[in-house]
Amino acid sequence: MKVHLRKRQIRSKGSTKPRYSLYLHIYYRKGKRKREFLGIYLEPHDHKTYRQDKLKLAENIKAKRMMELANEEHGFPNKDKLYQNFIEYFLKQTNKREGNSIHTWQNTYKHLLKLCGKDVIFKEVDREWLEEFIAYRHRLRISLGYIIC
């Protein structure tokens, strides 16, 4: 996986000096690539030191992104993702489903809401939490085909 910091010229009418937008060009292992625009612009009238500061900031963002991608590649969790809402993520995954399995996903979502509400972050989903969900399922005598375990 490679990450390159690139700049793209922004054309503007009436100006002879170009503006540039900085972005990351990410090349994944399976031939996929992606651009992430940083929202940092190099203006023609910027002072040299200010321009260098912007480039250093972009390099720091690039280094941080490279670390995140390397951690993901080796299976280490991203600390930011640990604090995202698990229930919202599960709902998004449910909405992607089609066919017969959608009912199972929808029923699981309903039971997750009954058991723990809408405020569960990924960090809280551990072995103990899963065992509690399985015990809840057994108390209601819900079959394996009815909800996802």
C-alpha cells in the first residue's frame, strides 16, 4: 500500500498564478486507489513560510493516514472506530441486505434495541456483551435462524 501527497492545480479566471489543492492519493494492494482531499490550499500570494507550514501539515496528515492504513492491514483496530455507534453500524449493514436474510437482520436489530438501546459503542461489544445477548436470546427461546449470533 502506498500513499502519495499530491497537488492539483485549481484554475481561476483572471489570475495568472495558479492555486493548488493538496490531496492524498492512496494505492491499495488489490489495484484499488482512492483520493482524499485534505482541504488545504496553496495560494499564490501566501508567504513562503506559511506555504511550508501548510505542506508540513499535509505531510503530517499523510503520515497519520499511512499509520492508520498499516494498522488496518495488520488487523489492529483504529482507536477512532472503537467509539463509533455499533447499533447505527448494524442498521446500515441491515439496510444493505436483500432477499430472505433481511428479515433475520431486521429481527436482530429489533432485539438489539430492546436489550441495550441505541447507545452502544464498539468498545463495549466484547465477549461478556455477546454472552449477555445470547442469554437474552435463550430467555426468549429464539431460534438461531431468527436472529444473527
